[in-house]
Amino acid sequence: MRKLAALWLVVLSMAPITYAAQGSFSFGRQTGRAAFIYGDNLVTNVIPETDDDRFTALKVENDIQRRVAGLTAVAVTPSGNLFESKMESRDVAIFESALKNLEAIGRLATTGGTAPTLAARTATGAQLGNFSIPIPEIVQGTDQRVQVTNTVASPFWHIGRIAVGCTGTLISPKHVLTAGHCVSNGAGTWYSSLNFTVAQNGNYQPWGTKSWSRAITTSAWHNNADRNYDYAMIVLSAPPHGGNSGWGVYSGGTHTITGYPGDKPFGTMWTASGAVSTSGSYRLCYQIDTAGGQSGSGIADGGGVYVRGIHTTGSSTQNCGTRLTSTVYNTLQSWISTYPN
């Protein structure tokens, strides 16, 4: 593992961060089978944005254990096969130091987006199902959200609905970025309904629905519900349309959040914009209006073109999400490289 960390340093110092950690994650097959929670539209409540007191009792020296869990990845297949890529504590500081040095000299990574192929002019039905739970609106004052009526236009054509009741964004032709709590309940159990419908607009599904082949999140979220590491990736069985959104490290400014709120007509896409600021090293907070069902939505700048964070939580005073730091960016790139299919 020391050699691996040294390799990361060499690669990071010689080239742009894009795909810097390519091949650096090695997922080993785990014994046993995954536990699943079955059903659509199960994650339509927003997680409350509260003070993170889960780890306040930990001693300072144990913070490294939290960061190790944040850099350890767990993955599952629809058949229940489990995989883990374990980070060792002695390598965490080396990896994080290398990334901070690059940030200090302005090497903030961004991956460009690509346009999709032409949408099919057919519509398929969508069923809400029988499951329903109260959906709290996390709207700051007057609701500023606007419905997206042309979901096959930029930048909306890369955003889609996840069957479990969340939103996700294509950051490669077949990799969907979303919240960790959209794939796992944070207590060691996975959700099974992770199929993805890009650019859905009510019953209209211009590129249809794609099944999932793998879900990946951090051990910190999956086992401990650590909101600092609440992010995930869904690998699809096939690309919906061949395109993907731009995405990269957060650097400030006005951002847009677009997704599928549960308080609006089923399957409709809504968007709102506003100022975003950092909240510690891992989080972003804002008063952009959201509601349950928008968990996993990208926090995007450039008019919604470049995803810089992932919406995860809400309250009556502020909404927040996971910040795309250089560490998160390189982790996601490693997941894409490890599981391209």
C-alpha cells in the first residue's frame, strides 16, 4: 500500500488530476451476501440537516479512522455480491497531502461533458406504485423552483430519476453520481431499486430506463451514516444515450440544483438556483429550494453544466450537500476506472 500511495504522488505531481488515481482502487470479493431493502420510491424523505454529533465523542486521534472509512469503498451487484476496496490509515495522510498541494497551486480538476445522441420520440408509462410516506418540503420561504418542461435540452438531458426515489446525474456515459443514502440506508443494508431513467418528464421517458449493474459508496456512509461521506455511484448496464454532464471540484459561486421532488407531480423535473458556500471541509450549504426526491441531485455551476456537489440534506433554515473536493473527485474517477462496465 505504501508503494500505491507513492505512485499516486508521482502521477498527481506530473499530470492534471483527471483520472489521477486511475487503477488505484482494488476491490476484493467479500464473503456473504448483501442485505437489500426492496421497493420503489422508498427514499423520498429528505434527511434532516442537523449538527453532526455522531462523532463528537471521538477523540481527536481517532479522526484518522473516520477518514479511512471515508476512503474505503464498498460495492454491490443486483445479485448480492459484495466487494470492498480498503484504504490503510498510513496512506490516507499521504494521499490527502498530495491533493491539497495541487489545490494550493490551482490544480482544481474538472471533467467536461458531452452531448447525448438524439432522443427517441416515444413515451413509456411510469408507475408510482402503492408505497407512500409523508414528504417534507424543504423550501426556504417562497418556493423558487421552476419546472423543466424540455428535459432533453442542455443541461437537463444528463439528469434522471432513480427508481428508489432519488435523483442522479450521468458523469460518464454509464456512471450515475448520487447520494450515498440513495443506495444504502447507512446501517449496512442496500436498496435494490436503482434503475435510472434519464431526462424523465412525467410519463415521457425519451431514452427509456436502464438497469443497474453495480452500486458503490463509502464505508463511512454505508456502515456509519457519516454525512461527510454521503455520496455514491451507480454503474448502469448500458449507456442511456452516450452523453454525460461536466463535473469537478467545487470552487464557489452561484449553483443550480435540478431533480425530481416528491411534492410535485410524479416524474417531473424542477430546478432552482442560488448562492452556495462551504460548511467545513466536506459540506456545502445553501438556501436553494428542494424537496424529498431531490436527494442525489447535482449542485452544479455554469448554469447547471458542471456538478460540484451532491444534494443530501435539508431543514427549515438551510439545505446542504456533499462537497466535491479533490479527494472525492479522485475517488470517483477511481471507481469509474475500476468499474467501467
